[in-house]
Amino acid sequence: MRVLVTRGAGFVSSHLCDALLAEGNEVLCVDNFLTGNRDNIAHLSHESRFELLEQDVCRAFDSGHVDYVFRFAAAPHPDFSDPQESGYGERARIGVQEWQKCVWWKLGAVQPWH
Ligand SMILES: NC(=O)c1ccc[n+]([C@@H]2O[C@H](COP(=O)([O-])OP(=O)(O)OC[C@H]3O[C@@H](n4cnc5c(N)ncnc54)[C@H](O)[C@@H]3O)[C@@H](O)[C@H]2O)c1
């Protein structure tokens, strides 16, 4: 399976990437490193089944085909929001919208994870 993990380079989400790879999946990790640490995924740099897309999930992107989506929520604290753009809640809302577009318009049917 090819799995999209949004905000996937974070402290928590990077462990999910590890677990998904350990189960034999391919992982597309989308992260803009707003708060993430590249060290969280450094050990995956030579993993052929791991792909990093450096991208703000609040903006549209083309993930290609994926079978599952794990969507991590907004940045861990409002202070990390960019005051030049929109507020924390607004960015979270936009993120949800982009995620929904991925699910319903780009990816086709997404099944529940078992
Ligand atoms: N760490 C904890 O102990 C803990 C406990 C409870 C809940 N949480 C929640 O879990 C979530 C993740 O926490 P964490 O500690 O792993 O944080 P983290 O900062 O390590 O991970 C968040 C990731 O999201 C990325 N990101 C943020 N906004 C983005 C955007 N617009 N586009 C692309 N990437 C973006 C960051 O770069 C980062 O890699 C948060 O919502 C947090 O509140 C964390």
C-alpha cells in the first residue's frame, strides 16, 4: 500500500512513518518543517519506499495515487503559526479542506485502516 502521512516529519508522525514502512508499505511524507526536525526522518533518507515532499499541506499538492491517508492535525502550538498569513484556526481549517480535496477529488476511494 502507498500511504500519505501529512505533517509526517514530526516527533509523533515520524514514528508512524517508521511503523508503516516496517509493515511493508510505501510512505509519502508531506511536511514543510515549520516545527519538524529533519533528524526525525534522517534515517529514512536511503529508504526507497519513503518519499518526502517538502510542502505546506495548506496548499494544494499532487500526491499521486495513495491507498490510505493519515492526516496529522495542526502545528503543536498556535505560536508556530505564521502571523503574516492567516491565523492558527484558519490554517487548520484550510489544511482540512486540502485534505478533503485529496481524499475525494484526487485519491478516489479511501478505505478505513485495519
Ligand atoms: N509530542 C507530544 O507529546 C504530543 C502529545 C499530545 C498531542 N500532540 C499533538 O500531536 C501533533 C504532533 O505533535 P509533535 O510533537 O509530533 O509536533 P511536531 O512539531 O514534531 O510535528 C508537527 C509536524 O507538522 C509539520 N507541519 C506543521 N504545519 C505544517 C504545514 N502547514 N504543512 C506541512 N507540514 C506542517 C511540522 O513541520 C512538523 O514536522 C500536534 O498536533 C500535537 O499537539 C503531541
